[in-house]
Amino acid sequence: MADVVDESPQSPQQRCQFRPGGKICPLPVRQGASFCGAHDAARPECPACGTRLRDAAALKKHVTARCPVTRRRRVAQQANWYSASTNLPPPSTANNIPVARALPLVLHTLQTALPAPRKMRAPAALPELRLISDAWSDQRDSSVKMQPKHFTQIASLCALALSSHTPSQPHQPAVIELGAGRAYTAMFAANVLSLRDDPPHVLVTDRHTTRWKADRTLRAWQSTGKIASFTRCTTDLADLDMRRLPFLQTCNRVYILGKHLCGDASDLAIYGATRLARHLHQHANDTPAVITLVLACCCRALCTDRTYTFDQCLKPHISPSEFAAITPCCALGLDEKRRNKPHLGNQCRLLIDSARVQWMNANGWQAALCTYTKVSPENTCIVATWNPNKLTNANLS
């Protein structure tokens, strides 16, 4: 008689009891255990990727040879553009401002101390983007799947950066997208420049190695000559030294774009772009490069006091504790869960962006704020053009 196989599903006691956000882990567990190998807190955890290993020996072997995050970091450290923590400021010294002031008083102090930033109007959409909008919008037969609101945001950022571009041979322009993710913004900007018979060098950077949607298209454009070159850097913005990129030494126009750079990433991008602009200005042969920076700021609630924006613009007026009380309020009024007190949220976001613009105007930029879209509440971007005649701080190396 054939054995009867019990095909009934495992009981809940035989499943992992880990419940992240109410979800159920489907992995089985060993007899007598409550968690699977991936969620057993008693097992040592890899500090880089979070994988839990059997014991200390397995952890050492994993970190040495198998951890994918560690391997990617080793590859990045061998690149010519890598410089550990190059865009991070030195540790901030403590100030003597009391920390017991109420939030309304802190906001009033900043509004009085910070000058109102110049605001500019978003330009009209580029005609080149109108030609490709039907093919690259959210259509069934599109090769690039994108929601219409994202296309609207990218089109506005490209218009702010490229509206005044004119081809100038023999030097080629460069497009740099920071926090690129899928790199759609860089792809749109590169397509506009190629339609103007000015194929650019394209550089995209992001911490993650997933969602490389536009890379295949950009590499195909490189092989056909539609763009001059394509490079992707997988690293943190704190470690990206753009001064070491060889193709930037011969570019006469550099467009640095960032769509929804979260928290301190916007400040790291501003500082890295400033170092690049000073380097290109100091080593210019004939005509210095025209550098345009367009950053769509995002998630200001994640900002910390480890930035030049705080150290040089906010620190003389408020303490780190008061700054830590302001940043959570930046999330107010952005979605249904945090729709209370939208005026306070707008006020806090404007103060942080005003400090960024003030720092940029004091360090060689002609910067302004711009409302670049109406399809999302996070709709403020910083538009800046390098103007070396405004340099006042010679300590930035």
C-alpha cells in the first residue's frame, strides 16, 4: 500500500513568527524555533546588507567574500572618482544658543535673520520634449513606463536647466544626475541635447544598484553616437568627487540635475557641485565652463545638522536641538496622513531652502527658488548658475 503524503499546509507554529508591518513571513522554521534563519535575532547580522548568519565564522566568511554590498563598496573604492566622505563638512562645534525656546520663536528668529530668497518663474516646456512626450508617457506601447506626473516633473526640470542651451563646438556638454535611480531625468536631458546636435557626456549616480531602467537606452545611444559617453557611479554622494571625472575637464557646459534628493543629499549635492565649479574655474584655459544646477529638494524632515547649510547659515541663530525640532515639521501638509498644519510645514520647508540658497549665493552661485510643478506638494527646486564673481568664501577646497 502506497504511503499517504500529507499535503496539508503547514500550521502557523511551523512558520516564521516575524511580522514586519503586519505582513507574514512565509519561510519555515526549524523544530522548536519561532523565527526563520533570516529573522532570528540571536544570529549575528551582517552590518552591510543585514543578512543573518549561522555563527561568527559564517559572518566573517560572508563579509569577506560573499556580501554584495561590501563587494560593491570595494569596486567603488577603486574608481578614480571615489574619495571617502569628501563632501561631508568637518564636525560642527557647539554654540552658546539656549535650547529651551519654543518653536514659534525659533521660526520667527530665522525669518528675521534669513533674507527672503529670490524666486523665479518656471519656463515653458521645451519643444523637443513635446516631440517625445507621447512615446515616453505612460502608454501601453511605450518603452519607458512612467506616470504622467513624473514626466511633468522631469520636463519642468529639463526646461529650467536647458532652456538657454546653444550648441558650441568643439567642446561637448555634460549632464550629471545625482540620486538618479532609474536615470530618466538624465535620459530626457540627453535626448534634448542630442536633438540640438550637441551630444553630451552623461553621468548618473545612485547608492543602489537596482532600477537601472534607462541604462540600456543610454548605452545604446552611446554606441550609435547619440551621446558622447555614459557612466554610472554606484556610491553615496558623500564619497563622489566630481573633480576627478576626466571628461568634465573639457566640457564647456555642465548641467547638474537632481530630482527629489532626500534630506542631506541635497546639501551634499550642493557642496559637491560647488567644489566642481571652483575646480573647473581655477583650471579653465580660455572660457570657463557654464555650470547650471537644478535640484528638486525632498524629505527635508530627514535633514541633520551635519551640513554646511546649518553650520554657516543656521548655526549663528539656532541650536542643533532647535533645528531637530524644525525638521519633523517639514513633513506637515504633504499627504493625507500629515495634512494638519500645512502652513507650518510650508514655513519650515521654505526656511531650510532659504538657508541653502543663502549659502550658495555666498559661495559663488546665482541661486533662486522656483515652483517647478503643480502635480505634487513637494514642488520647490533650487536653480543656480555658477558666478565666480560672487565668491566670498575661500576656504572651500
